[in-house]
Amino acid sequence: MSVLVGSLLKIIEVAGESILTLTEGVDPEEFFNSRITQMEVMNQLRVMAESSSNFPIEHKANMAEIDWAGWTMLNMQLKTAGGFERDAVWFAVRSLVPATLMWLRVFRQNSPELFAIKP
């Protein structure tokens, strides 16, 4: 497997774990009222969304359980000049990120070579 694939998967995992840590026990109102937490989570969501966009298409097909289309849509929304929709961000935090991390754990167990970063 390529170093690029392993590196992107690691970046996605680390950003996702950061999001889960930052939002653990936080409700939507607390999240959207906390500028520092919100800003860091948004940075990590951008990292995940951008990394997902750069993930090779041939590997996306082999990891179809991950909602690549959802990440693409979120990435586009995060790049729009008008900002983001709260519901989309909260959905990503509570659903898209945890589901992606869950599937990455499954893929790591079944196909550890995908996650190799060594050339």
C-alpha cells in the first residue's frame, strides 16, 4: 500500500479522535457558545474533510462503508464564503466522525497494510 494512503488514514484518525475528545459530554448549545472549542473542532473537521477529499478514489471504493460523499459535501460547505450550517456541523460531530472512526478501526483490523506509513 502507498505511504499516501496510510498517512491520510492516520491524519483522519487523529483529527477524528481530537473531535471526539473535544466534544465529549458537550451538548449543541455549549458547543456553539464555546468559541475556542468550536474553532478547534472546525479546524479538525476541515482536516478530516480535506484529507477525505484527497484520499485516492480506488481506495474509497474498497472502503465504501465510510461516507465519502458526506465528507465531500461537508468539505464543500466548510469552504463556502457564507459559512457553515450548524446542523451539518453537529451531524458531522455526532454521526459522521464517530462512524468514520468505527469503520477505520474495522479496516485496521482486517487490512492493517492500508495503515502502513513505511515506504
